[in-house]
Amino acid sequence: MRISEHWLFKLGVVILVAYAMGFVLFALTLPTAPEMLPKADGIVALTGGGARLDAADMLLEKGAAGRLLISGVNPGTTKAELKAIAHGGHRFDCCADLGFRAEDTHGNADEATNWVHRHGFASIIVVTANYHMRRSLNEFSADMPGVRLIAYPVSPDGIDLTRWWDDPRAVRLLHAEYAKYLASFIITRIAHAKAGTA
């Protein structure tokens, strides 16, 4: 084995070990919801499970913020149908907005940014699954750097991530999200660097 191939092999091993360690750290340190009721100008819930909508509506009803955006809603879903899914309270009719354009996390961030700027909000509570929160905050902060983001993660429906190493489905879910998070992190940093040099 030539020296160059030897060093390439060692570099590959180092990258693989670093990737694996990063994944384990990612999985073991999933964010949790704050114990105290957070306060902000608005709430943004990313669709993808009933627990997210339930939590977002609870925050709206308890006065954590004055307005709620549910981003990534299926265009065929009505507000009445979504209210039933979210177990919406009396404030849902007046103070919940639906966003139909987002198809992924980047789209959620773009949709939320337009909504935040339209209302002049300086802070928002972001509601999504705990495994999805880091990527969401990365995308949101890249699109609206001057807005304070408060994470309100929820446990996903139908899967227990507390002992993820015992469940192949949980490992697959977390690994897929970890890879997407790394890609999002790299892409947003490159875009930020290009914007800084423009």
C-alpha cells in the first residue's frame, strides 16, 4: 500500500469514526420541551404528526403567543378538518393560520419567514418532533437571523426514541435525520459564506 493510499485510508477511518460518534451524540441528546410555558410573538408548528399540532394548539390556548402558523398543510385539508385533528380550542378559529406551500423543512422555513415578516414578529416558538428540531432551527435561523427562536420539541407519534438503540426503526429514523441535519448544516453555512463575500 502506497503512502498516499495509507493516509487516505486513515482519513476515511477518522471520518467514519467521527460520523458515528456524532450520530450517537445526536441521538443521546435529543432536545426536550421547556418546563415553563414559553412566551413569544408567534408559534410555528411543522406538520408531521398529531402530537405537534396538539402541542401547538395547547401553547396558543394558554397564551404562549398571540398567533399560530401551521406550516406544510396538505392543500386538500380545510381549517375545520385541521382543527379537529389538532383538538383546537376557541382561539384556533381566530388566531391559527394555515400554510399550504411548504413541502419540506426548507419550505417550512421559507413559509414561516414570510409569515413572521408579514406580522412583524421578533420571536417565535418552533414546534416539531424532537429528532427534527435541530435541522428545523438550523433552517429557520438561516432564513430569519434576527428572530429569536424558542424550541418546543415533542415526542413523535408511534415510536419511542428513549431507548432508540433497541429499536431498528428508531435507529433508521434517527440516522436518516442525522444525515439530513449534517447536509442542512453544510448547505446553510456555504450559503452564508457566499452571502458574506457577495
